Amino acid sequence: MPQLDLATFPPQLIWLAITFIVLYLLMAKLGLPRISRVLEARHQAIEGDLEKAQQMKVEAEAVIAAYERALSEARQQAQLTLKETTDRLNADAAERQRQTAEKLAAETAAAERRIAQAKNAAMADLRDMAVEVARAAAARLAGGALDGAGAAAAVDAVMRERS
């Protein structure tokens, strides 16, 4: 192997040193500055993105806070509208109930008057019938005719007792 030959060993070391120095200088002057610039650009891009993300986070928090305030106000408005509507509907229902109660009271009073009139008419007819029945019964039992005034007086006395 020629690499291990002692006669060629010193020139190999010299060429190794020359190659190392040339590569070192190329890397130091060309490669490393480019890598540094790329790393710095990446670092700045990351920093910019982080700042932008922080700014967007603050804006998002502000938007969320505004949304929550608007939502709270909308809920309050909805509650107020619901209360107003409920109050209005309750007032309408109370008014309808009052009108219905008045109508029923008027109908009840009219029905009671009709019943009273029918009762009075029936009682008047009943009195006349009772007088006729009393006269007929007296005529059959006693064999004689009872006058209308006497029968009417007897029927009135009995009706007063029962009333």
C-alpha cells in the first residue's frame, strides 16, 4: 500500500496540510458565511413569525372579548324582549279573561232573569191550575160547587205556607 510507504509519508503529510488549509479557508470564506446568513434569515423569520403569532393572539383575544360582550348584550336584549312579550301577552290574556268573565256574568244574569220569569209564569199557571183542581176536588168530594174566590183564597194560603 502506497499510503503506508515511509518514503512517501512526508509529502503526503504536506499535501494533507495544504489541502486542509485550502478547505478550511474555502469553508471559512465561502461556506460558513452562507450558512450563517441562512441561519440568521431563519432565525429572523422565526422571530417575525413569533411576533406575528403573538400579535394575532392579542387580536384574537380582543375579538373573542368583543364577541362575548356582544353575545352578553344579545342575551340581555333577548331576555328583555322575552319579558316585554310575556308581560304584554299576560296583559292581553288578563283583558280577555276579564271580558269573558263580564260576558259570562251578563249571560248568567240574563239566564237567571229568564229562569225567574219562567218560574213566575209557571207559578202563576200553577196557581190557576191549583184553583181549578181545588174546585173540581171540592165538587166531587162535597158534591157541591166551590166558588172561585174561596178556592183561590185556600190555594194562596197553602202557597204562602210552602214558600
